[in-house]
Amino acid sequence: MTGYIPRGPLGMGSAPLGNLITEVPEADAAACVEAGWAAGIRHFDTAPHYGAGLAEHRLGRFLRTRARDEYTLSTKIGRILHADAGVPALNENFLNALPFRRSIDYSAAGTIRSLEDSQQRMGLTRFDIVYIHDCSEDWHGSAWRDRFAEAMAGAARELSAMRARGEIRAWGMGLNMVEPALACLEAADPDIFLIAGRYTLIDHTALGKLFPACAAKGAKVVIGGPYNSGLLAGGTTFNYEPAKAEIVAKAQAVRAVCDRHGVDIRAAALQFCAAHPVVAAVIPGPRSAVEATGNAALIDAEIPGQFWRDLRSAGLLPDGAPTPEP
């Protein structure tokens, strides 16, 4: 394990730049990345899955204009892209993505091919962090444990060898669930996890077992989906689906405390995630220059200590969750 910590606390996820759910025009995508950089963001995450390579193309076009040592770049393995002119307009939740279909491959050979393909799409020769992507029940159902075994025998060993050779600085898993991350800590020697949506103002799943396990092993966590796909940013979705009534009620209760203190719920969402000591960075996924610039301002916005105390006294934060207050 390298103990490598990415630049933080604020980074940028690029799934929206791959036209996640809705299309982002080319000019808007370019302006988004440029605005994030101008606001001080130096940690960028991408994956072949995002728009079937589209996010990698868009992000790489900008990052090629910057010195490579000035930023942290992570990508993911687990999906190989194959040219296919017949893919539907909405392809695995990405709208008007590039004409490629995905196949799952967690083998050592698949890991090498995936990274070489990503290098070509981005026009860059090095990734700092590589995550094994979506090797979990939400993507593979009851077969996820078989996929996990494949990943540990193939991808994990290959990434560990790449780390030892200095080709990458760290590796881990990129997930929407915590169970595979816990299993990975037992089966291998990961440095870092990207966990999306499982540690937020309204979902504290990662706090119970994963964060203590990471602390014990010296691993770090990057938090994706700090707005829970929109519910904590004025939207109506949770995990990219219409939010259920009980989740909406919890978000409304948090928002009521925000309103009493004049706190932007998005600022509270970002700062809450960043406050835990195992969290190395928080990477919301903006889709415009306004959102990228806004995230940078929100993570530095002043929030009174009483706000956090009121959230906790209302039972909206668990006792073990650190907050930014002194």
C-alpha cells in the first residue's frame, strides 16, 4: 500500500460529461472542465463506462493542455468497449453516447487492454489511481461474488504489480455499495476506494463498517455522488431513480435545518463528506461551468457550528459522523 492521497478536498467526477441521463453539448462540457480548473480543482475522475468513452475524450482534450504533474487523474477498469453502430440512443443511461457497446472483463489481460484503450482515448500516458469498476451486486446480481473472485485473481494482482513498478500510484475499487470494498480489504492490498452515494447527509451506510476497516488498513476513500444523484441539490432522484417517500422526508428534514441557519444544503453535503478523516476527496459531477464553479465555492462556504449540532440533536446525523465544526 502506497498511502497515496489524491489532491483534495474537492475533485470532479466526469459521468455527466458522458451524457449521463441528459445530453451535455460539447461546448458546455469543455467550459465545465475549464471552469473547474480555474476554480482550483486538480483531481479528476473518469471511466470508459461514462458515455462509452465520451467523458474520457472530453476530459483528455483539456488535460492534455496542462502539465501532467499538476493534477491527479483516476480511471476505472472492468469494461471493454467494442465498436457497434447499433447501440441505442440511451445506452446504459448515457444519452447519445459514442457508438460502442461494453463487455465486462476483470481479468489481468482485460485490465491492461482497458488502460491502454483509455490512454489512447484521453491522449495521456499515465493514470495516478485505477479503480476496479462496479464489481458488485447492483451490477451483477447474485453472480457478483464470482465476478469479485475474477477481479481479485486478475485485475487486483495486475494493478498491484503496476503499482510496484511505479506505473500507477494507487488502486482500489469504484462502487455504489460497500460490501465488495470490505471484501477487497480482506483479499488484497488496496490503497483507496471510490464510494458513490453511500456517505452523504442522508445515507450513512459507509460509516458503520467500511470507514473503520479502511482506517485500520490505512486505506482512503473518495466520495462520489455527494448529492445522491440530485436529491441534495434540488432534484428529485436518489441513486438515479425517483426518490422514495421516506428518503424525500429525510432530505426535507435536513433542508429545514439548513433553511433555519441560512445554509445551502449543497454546501452542507460537500463539507459533511469531506469532514471524515478517511475521506481524501469529494468528487461531485458537474455538467456546466456554473456547477463546477459553484461546487468550489460551496465547499468553502461558511457554515455555523450550531447547524451541525442541530442536525445531530434532531437525529439526522449519527453520533459517529464527524462534522466540520471545531
